[in-house]
Amino acid sequence: MTGAGRVIYVTDQPEDYGFAYGTLPAHPEQGEEAFRVARDGGRLVFTVTAFSRPRHPVARLGGPVTRALQLRANRSYLRAMRRAAEPEPP
């Protein structure tokens, strides 16, 4: 199995950036995931929005494992964004 996906839209506005991708037929899940970084006053807000359902029989059988993998991926996105948002050392 492969995790094939395609970018379905990009947001590139002042103070609001992001993109979303949708899975392709070869992906074991069917769904979309969107990533957005925007300013809200003086705050920088990172949002991940996702929905999916199993497409491949193995993904259906491994429901709890699939969910755990999705949570792990989301945590890694948050860690990466925290590192990227840290101030540069002097």
C-alpha cells in the first residue's frame, strides 16, 4: 500500500496560509487533511482539520491501529510547527 495524495487547494493570503490534500485511490484511507497557519491578533494559530474513512480492507481491520497512527502523525505536525515558530537564537 502507498499513501498517495494530491493537493486540492492552497491558501496564500496575508496573515493566512495553508493547503489541503485529498487521498488518491491507491491510499488505504479515503479522506482529506487541511493545514492552516493564520494570525489572530498577536497570536499565530496552527490548525489541522482531517476526516477519513478506511478504504483498504487492512485499514478497516486495523481501525484502532490506524487511529493511533493518525494521532501520532498529528502530534508530529504540532512538534514541527512548535519548532518552526520558536524564535531564532541571537
